[in-house]
Amino acid sequence: LITAMFRLGRAPILRLLSPGRGHPFATMVKAKMGQNEVDAKGGFARTAAGWRNKVEVGGEFPPEADRYHLYIALACPWAAGTLSVLFLKGLEGAISYSVTHPTWRRTRPDDENDTHAGWHFCAPGDPPVSNANGHGSFECDDALIPDSLNGAKCVRDLYELANDEVGKYSTPVLWDKKQKTIVNNESTEILRMLNDCFNDFAAHPEVDLYPDASQKEAEELNSFIYPTVNNGVYRCGFSQSQEAYEEALGELFSSLDRLEAHLASRRYLTGAAFTWLDLRLYHTLVRFDPVYHLYFKANLKRIQDYPNLLGFVRDVYQMDAIKKTTNMRHIKMHYYTSHAHLNPFGIIPGSNGPDLTVPSNREKLSSVLLEEH
């Protein structure tokens, strides 16, 4: 057993049952939640993903049909993006997936000393869920898919089953059914693996979100989009000092202004082709007006105040695979009910943001670009 735990590329720990709980997934790792990741200045400091193995031919995790399972939360922008790629590539028949309930709740409710709250699994029609303070009644809808693979009650169970050492139980999780362990929990790396590694099993292998011609520009754009926009909204929302909040807020809206100008003459960020970078930006911007503007205090402007950014969001939303992975009910329910210290009673505001079904008319920008080249 000990030898089996020392697989290449992973740092295992021994799993010890707690006499007080006897929980089958219990470990010695101290659980933590995202909003508690704070630096010395009170700024949000995201913990790096702890599982970074690769699916690759000839490797420990080779590409195979029906070997891998994706655990996702539709509310989470990082996780929803991986499911978007799974649908864009047509991999539903090769990679199975589960969907968590959007409301975080206590993962070890029988242990008064363990206050961790996180993603958990319910089935459609299960009794409604309350927030960590016991308030609210949040339904178990038809979008939920419980964990029939491992029988986990929460995402934390999966990490502890895999002998995790980090203690941050995030989504997405790419799981290996054969070795019964986590392959990877870094969304950008899962995106790339879904794009590149499973074409033999994909209904749409021609879809490529990482075209060579635009990769250099995409990486250059991402160097400011990720820290100031994708992660920037969290830096605003989870700041614990005025200084950290104002710094994040200024950088966020400086970047949104820059992107508004950039998208005035381009349909997508790198030109006429939709890429992984557009997908990542979309999943942040679609949550902006209904959630981040109010809840994370990112309130200098709304996305609907930026004509080009709004058009971009509408354009991307109207792709079938993207629309399928944009669940506004889950998005709002998660944010407004999961952080009990920010919204104690779990009240969910009414607005869903701008109407995303309005035609964007941005396809004409693709024609202009093609004519210019």
C-alpha cells in the first residue's frame, strides 16, 4: 500500500482515521477555503493547484476513452470552462462528469473543530440546502449530477481519497478511474489536455482552441488578463484591507478599459478565431454584472457599460456549448450563499445582468479581419 502511494509526480501523505470522527476520507491535512488565502497586506493570494500530472501518450496517464472523470461546479468559472471545452470537442462519450451543488456547506458537520465548507454532491430532487449559517432553502435542481463513481459526498472526499497534501478542495478535478486518484486540478492545464489529448475519441477533433499562429499573442494578453481580471475580481472581493482592495480595483478597471478598446476591431482577443483565452475571459465577464459588481465590490462600471465587452459576452454565450455551461441560477446561488461571512442570510439578488440572447453582430469583425489579411 505504501509503495503504491509513491507514484511518479505525486507527493503522498499517509491517511489516518480520526478516532473522533472515523470518517473514511479523513487526513491530517488542515482544510482551508479560498477566501482565507490572504497575504501580509490583506490581499487575496491564491494558492497554486497541487495536482499537476499530465495526460500524455506513453505517460502514467495515457489518453483513453472512459478512463477519466471530470468533477465540476457550474458556478465556478475555472470549472465551467473545462466543461465548455468538453462540449466544444464533443467528448461527452469519452469523459464522464459530475456536477456539484452550488451552495457550499460544512464538509465535516460532525466535527465541531472542523469548520471547512465547500462543494458537495446532491441529486436532483434532494431536500433543499441551507447555507453554513443555517439560512436559506436552495433547491437541488436537474443540473446536479452526484458522484456515482466514488460515492463522495463532497469534493473534499475526493482529495482525501487521493491523499492530498494541500487542503484546498477546488474544482475542476480531472480524476483517473483506473488508479483512483486525481490527475490534475489546474484548470488551464485541464483545458489544454482536453483540447489536445483526446482527439481520437472526440466528435469534433477539428476544434482547436490553441492555434499555433495566435499562441504568442494569447500568452502576452493573458499576462495581464489573468492577474487583473480573471483573478482580479477575487482580489477585490476577498481583500481584507482597503489598500489591497483599491489596488485590485484600479488594476481591474484599467484592464477592462484596455480590453474594451482591444475588442473594438477584433471579434475575439487574438483575431477571428475563438481560443482558450476568449473562453476564460468570457467565464469571468458573464459573472461580472450579476455577481462581481455588487458582491465583490467591483462597482466602478458594469460590463453592460462597455459596448464591446458586452457584445463579446453575447457573441460567446450564443455558442451552444457555452450556453450549455452557463447556468446563471447556479452562479448566483453559489456566490451569494456560500460565503456566510459576506452574506449571512444567503439572500440572492434578482438581476441576472444584461440579456445575453440579443444578437451581438460581432461576426462582421471576422469578415473585416479576413479582408485585411
